[in-house]
Amino acid sequence: MSSLSTMRKRYVSDPVFKRFKTLLPPLSDTEKEAMEAGSVWWDGELFGGDPQWQTLLGYPKPTLTQEEQRFIDTTLQTLLAMLNDYQIVQQQKDLPEDVWQFLRREKFFALIISKQYGGLDFSAHANSTIVAQIATRSLSAAVCVMVPNSLGPGELLTHYGTQQQKEYWLPRLAHGEDIPCFALTGPEAGSDAGGIPDEGIVCYGEYDGEQVLGLNLTWNKRYITLAPVATVLGLAFKMKDPQGLLGDKVDLGITCALIPADHAGVDIGERHDPLNMAFMNGPTRGHHVFIPLDWIIGGQDYAGKGWRMLVECLSAGRGISLPALGTAVGHLAAKTTGAYAVVRKQFGMPIGHFEGVAQALGRIGGFTYMLEAARTLTTTALDMGQTPGIVTAIAKYHMTEMSRTVLNDAMDVHAGRAIQLGPMNYLGHHYFGMPVAITVEGANIITRNLMIFGQGATRCHPYVLDEMAAAANPDLDQGLNDFDSLLMQHIGFATRNITKSLLNAVSGSCFNRVPVSGETRHYYRHLNRMSKALAVCADISMLSLGGELKRRELLSARLGDVLSYLYLASATLKRFEDQGRQQQDLPLVDYALQHCLHQCGVAFDDVFTNFPRKRVGRTLRLLTFPLGIHYSAPKDALSINIAALLMTPSVHRDRLTHLCYVGDKDDDPIAIMERAFLALHEIKPLERKLMQATRNGEIPCKALLNKKLQLALDAGVVTEEDVKKIENAEQLRQRAIQVDHFCANHFNN
């Protein structure tokens, strides 16, 4: 056996080992830290080609504690009733002072801070739910709440702060005495946050009348949310020690510090204007600002460790805040567009009865179900203590993009009702705000092209990361031994996936194991097939392209799309099971799964067609889909069924749109639309009576409504009480379809 092992190493492992070392893409220190940070979760199962569905279905169901539910039912509802988004965005360009005070007093800025320090210590699911509900009311208010509970001083202090830092800052943040912001992005460093030019030079300086060891900081940051009102500034910079005051290393790396906004030399308070939204956002600068060394978050021990800290915290924030905004748009659009499709009439009938409108409603409903499913599955990971960077990148990119599609559909259906800004418009400000969500925490193009598969291929693969570590081992003999063992496992892994992929192709995936019976079982089989095909394509792509794969962004993006849609489909199936397999939800589930499988097929086809090595592309197609890719987009009948669901009051519609806030004030625009929608549904039997009377010639077809009602009353078709109901519904309908108008002087102010 030993001689066989020796021969294998000499003639197989050693040549591959040498070749592998030359194929390895060069990784910067920041890329390496990003690769190693966080955890692999369900994404690893999907990437490996053999997802264990019972594992997915066994993850905890997303739930709220009694305390969290009570906060949402009382405190949050009070806040939502206080918010007037037209006033916030168009009139004040800021939250009203009483809202700011309420947010401070009720600890909306302390959702993630431990109770030990005065915070609420809510789960990721509760945090996401609160932000999402606020976002259906006002994106500007939601951003103000989400930022302190996302990437920022609170989270960094919680995980990495010294005990002294925690005891001083966390109670102040929890009670709203301090408002935090975090300055990472600059003119030359956006998605490439690791390339920040801002520097902190280790030196001695004066603080509180004494000479202390500290940092001479110079920075220029922009796009910093809450900076104009912040009282404490978190700052990321590159730390350098040219005089060797801390040791032999000159370039210590990215470091994070916490600086009071009123500290000498800190320039803060100006505002940007992010697409006319009202949340506070602006630049901050500092030139040769001296701070003590113990202002580094985590103290001197965390000098140079800021990038890993940021990657891990950004992963959690990316999985909560922006997906919550995207989901909120889905709930808002589904609730209001379904109602408007009933309330607005053209050619004598509700516009939702036109198939083109029904198609848009189908997409809105199907995507909203998928958005909520992805939101809850992602927060489940975070509440399990995971920090899954690939999963949260998928959630951020695809959920903001899906919400942009949903919002465009809602705007199309509402047409003129959606483009006239004013108190009656509940979509316009969200339309302005979605590009902001798509831009922050990593531009979406970069997230898709470089992160999801670029990091996922290495991070989620069961062997590649360990093989890279073996190749980088300075002890060549030990590295070769480790690599030999990994290579044999890798070869077996790849062989099994290729064999099973071919079997799936000829058998229609019918031999794949599934965890459930019933209407959704075939989806598990086809997702298994897609997972195995992804594993095959990933292995062969990395083998044939090596370091070149890093530069083939479009190829990387398309393979990342497959992984992403597998995740979204998994989330959809998980939600369906968690909610007790509600049969009325099946059209939504079918729409989401058919969409995901279709998009996987499109991505695979694009990979094969555009693969840089044409023969390799043809080989991949032959190994995975030799008989063709036959996954069509959702059927028209599904869209029509979903449109009917959104256009009918029911517990199922309410469950789909439960995050959307409907106020009880007379002038609340969503409440106005909902009241008209419910009233029209109530009189549907009466409308059918009128239609039948029209067909019978008892009342004219084209008469005005009041004339029709009088004739119907005289003919005994309806009663006086019926007439009052119809007239009331029509009054509500007329109010709901109105748009705002202003006097000429309004635009001169």
C-alpha cells in the first residue's frame, strides 16, 4: 500500500500539486481575510452537489419572542402612526423632532445591543421585521433605524470592543445619548473598501494635557449615513507604524477606531442629497487628527484586524437591513397594487382583469413570497450564530434586484397614480429609494460579478480552500501529503457528481431523493439536478481556467446566479413547509420555483455558450444537459391565479402582505386604497345583479351610475340599502384613484 501511495504521489499528486500552485489566483491580504471570515451554511450544501434537504427543513422556524412581538404590536405601531413620509421627504427633509426623540427613548437604535448595557438584544429576525415594517411606511425612517443596528459602532463594540469601551459607549448608544455612524466609503474606495487611502500614523501626541501614544489620522469619507447628526464616528483606516513604536511591522493593516464627533479636527455635519430621500447622509473629513491608541475598537490588540472585523459584521448587516427593505417593497407593492387593480377601472371593468396587468400582479405576488422566504431563511442563519458571507451577499443582491422589478411592475400598473408626488402617493419615494439600496454595502454589479461565486467557489467548495492551504504550506513535503489526501477525495467527489449529473439528464431527475411528498416533491428533484450540475461546472471551470477565472467576471456571475437561485428556491420550499403547506399558497410557490429553475437554466446556457474554452463549454453541456435545458418561465395561468389572490380579500392575501402597514387615519393613503378595495369586494354580488339587469335590458348599459341605480331601484333589482352600499363604495373608489395637485405657489417655495 505504501509503494502504491508513493507512486500515486510521484505520478499523480506531485504533478497536479505543481500545476495547482501555478493555477492559484493571486489573493490580496484583504481577499484572503474575506475568504476566511464568516461561515459556510446551507450555501455549502447547495455548492457540494448533494444538498441534504432534511437539514434545511430541520432549521428552526423563524419566530418572535413575546417581548419582541409586544414591541412590534405596541411601540412599533405607535412609531408607524407618527410617520408621514410626504412630510419627512418633501417638506422637512428630515424626521420630525418628536420622531427622533421617540426613536431614542424607545431604543430603536439599540435593537442589537445587549440588555446588560441597556439595549433590547433582539434577534436578527425581529430586527429585520421591525426595519421592514418601517420601510413600508417610510424608507427614510427605516434607513435611520437600520444603520445603527447594522454595520456600525454598536455591532463592532459588541463583538470586539474592550470591556472599558463597552461599558462607556454601549449604554450611551442604547439610550440614545449618542447617535453613531460608520465611515468606510471614500472617493477612491467604494466596493474596493480594502483600498482605502485614509491613514493613521502611530506617533506620540498630546491628549488631556499629557503625551500619549496614539494615531495621527487623515481621512476623507463620503456617503456616510447618519454622519450629519452623528455624535460618535466609527472610522476605518490603514494603520502604519513607520517609527516602529509598536514593533517591527510598518504596515499594520486596516483598523477601526471610535472618535467623538466633537473631537478637535473632526469635520462632520454636511449633507448629501441621495435621490431626494430624507435620511441623513454626508461626508466626513479629518486632517492630522490625533487620537489616543486606546480609541481603536478592541484596543491595541485589534490594530490591523479591522478588515476581518468589517467583513464579518458587514455579512450580518447585509443579511438583515437591505433584504428587509427589499421585502418591504414587495409587501407594499402586493398589498396596494392588488387593491388598485380592483379599484381602478377601464372599459367598464377593473384593470386587474386585463391579462397584461395580471402578468405584472403574478410577478409581484410570486416575487413577494420569495422575498419573504429569503428574508426569514437568512435571518434564521444569523440567529443560529452563523455569519454566512455568501448567503448574505446573495440576499443583498437578489432581493434588492427583485424588489426593483416588483416596484417597476407596481409603477406600471398604477401608471399616472404613481408618478404624481404628494401625500396620496405611497410608491414614489420607494421608487427613488431603491437605487440607494442597490448601491450601498457593495454595488450590486460587484456583488454579483465578484463576490457570490468568486468567493463562494473557494469558500463553499468542500476541498478547494484546504487544497489552497496545502499548496501555500511552506513545508513542501507536508503540503504535498495533505494535498495528496485532498486530491483523492476531490477526484471521487467530482466523479460522483459527473456520474449523477449524467444520470439526472437521462432519467429526468426521477431517482433523486426527496424529503416530502405531494405537490412540491418534483422541485426537490430538479434542484438536486441543478446543484450537481453546478458542482460539475464549478470544478471544471476552476480546473481549466485556474487564476483566469477570477478575471472572467461574467462567467463567475452566471455560476453565481445558479447558486443564488438554488438558495432562493430552497428558501421558498422552507417557507412553504414552515407555514404548514398552505394549499392556497401553491400558486406563489409554483411561480417562485418555476422562475428559479428557469433562471438556473438560462444561466447554465449562457455559461456553456460563452465559456472561454469552447471545447470545455461543449463538454460541460454534454456532461450536465446533453438532452437540452427544458425549464420554462412561470406559466400564464399561474400569473392569473396569483392576480386573483391579490385582488381578493382573504387571510392568504393578508399573510402575503402582513408587513405592510395600513394606518387608521382618514388621510392615510394606503388605508384609503384598502377601504375602497374592501368596499368594492363587498358589493360584488350587487354589481353582478346590475350586470344581469343590463343584459336583460332592464337598465341601459351606458347610463351614468346614479341613473342606473335609480332605474334598478325602480325595477326592484336592488334595495335602497343596496344603493347606499354601492354609492358609498363608489365614493371610496373615487377618492382612492385621485392624485395630488397643488397651487402654483407651492413650487416656488
